[in-house]
Amino acid sequence: MRRRVVAVALLAAVLLVAAACKAEEPPPPVPPTPGEATGLDGAAILQEKCTVCHTLERIDAAEYDDVGWAQVIDRMIEKGADVSTDEAAALAEHLSLR
Ligand code: HEC
């Protein structure tokens, strides 16, 4: 009888420790959204950096998804657009969601 009580107490202790360990596990990381992570204003960057060589009309006429815009922006950077990696991410997000 006494043995059984000890066994039950041990089991309870093991379960408690297991529960405590589980509670300490960090929550899974939330994948970042482009643009949200940079906190940059894509619309402002567009006005400032993308109207140097051509007007916004050229950009308004184009329709791409985020990957397509990232490729266009890369091409513009090759041509000489002064856009950082973070600015390019914010721009691609802004342009694909407008
Ligand atoms: C250094 C000059 C320059 C800057 C700055 C520039 N562009 Fe361009 N862009 C061009 C030239 C030249 C063309 C025409 C040739 C071509 O399409 O590759 C063009 C064409 C385009 C086109 C039409 C062609 C297509 O692929 O749809 C889009 C859209 C465009 N640019 C977007 C942008 C965006 C967005 C930015 C800001 C990141 C930007 N451009 C900044 C030079 C520039």
C-alpha cells in the first residue's frame, strides 16, 4: 500500500516536471512579412527614388506580383537606382499590394 502511494507521488512529480519543461518552450517564431519588417514607407521611397529617370506613369502602367517587382527593382538598381536592400523589399511589397 505504502509503495503504491510512493509510486503515485513519483508519477505526479514526473508529470509536474514535464509540464514545467513544456511551459518553458519558446513560442514558434512568426515569419516576417516583407516591408513590415523594415518599417519603411514604400510609397515615399517610390516618389523619391523611382522618379529620377522616368515618371511614375511607367510604374503605374506595370503589373507584377511581389517577385516580379523585386526583379524589376533589381534591374533598376543595375541601371543606377539608389535603393538599399530594405528599401527594395518595402518597394516590392508596396507595389505588389497597391
Ligand atoms: C537610373 C535610372 C532609373 C531609375 C532610378 C529607375 N528606373 Fe525604372 N527604368 C529605367 C529605364 C532606362 C527603363 C526602360 C528600360 C527597361 O525597361 O529596362 C525603366 C523602366 C521601368 C519600368 C517598365 C519596364 C518594366 O519592366 O515593366 C518599370 C516598371 C520601372 N522602370 C520601375 C522602376 C522602379 C520601381 C524604380 C525605383 C526602384 C525605378 N524604375 C527607378 C531607369 C531607371
